[in-house]
Amino acid sequence: MIDFEDAYQIANTYITNLGNSCALPLEITEIITEDFGWIFIYNSSIYVKSGNFRDKLLGNSPFLVEKKTGEVVLCGTHQSVESFITNYKS
């Protein structure tokens, strides 16, 4: 079982590696806490600073860091985060 600090570190490592693979710095913009873990939403650092829509990422999938295992699970872009939460709980 991991705590929030561990999950945040896992999430930061994940988006740093993802950003490095496409030469684009990324930042966590929102965190949703659930009983089974934390869902992290991210965007480009450029968009976070500028707020300009043209700097916003498209197709970036929020991801879950599971509380039980610390595993990263992609939420996908084919459904809303709310739908992912509902489906994950069932």
C-alpha cells in the first residue's frame, strides 16, 4: 500500500519520462483522490504557463496510480474520467 507522497512521486516520474520521450515538459494540473488511488491529469508546461489553447496537449490520457500496488493505469481518452472511475469501481 502506498500513500499520496509515494503516488505523487510515481506520477512525476511517469510524466517526466513521458515528456522526455517527446521533448516536451509536462506538469500535473489536477489530482482526483479516490479510495483506490489517485488520478493525475497533466498538460504541457507551456500551456500551464500561457493558457493559450494552441499550447494545450490533445490526446493525453489521465492516469491512475493505484493505492494498493503503485501501478500506473491509463484512463484512456475514449471515456471521461468520471466514466473511468465508475468502471474501475465495478
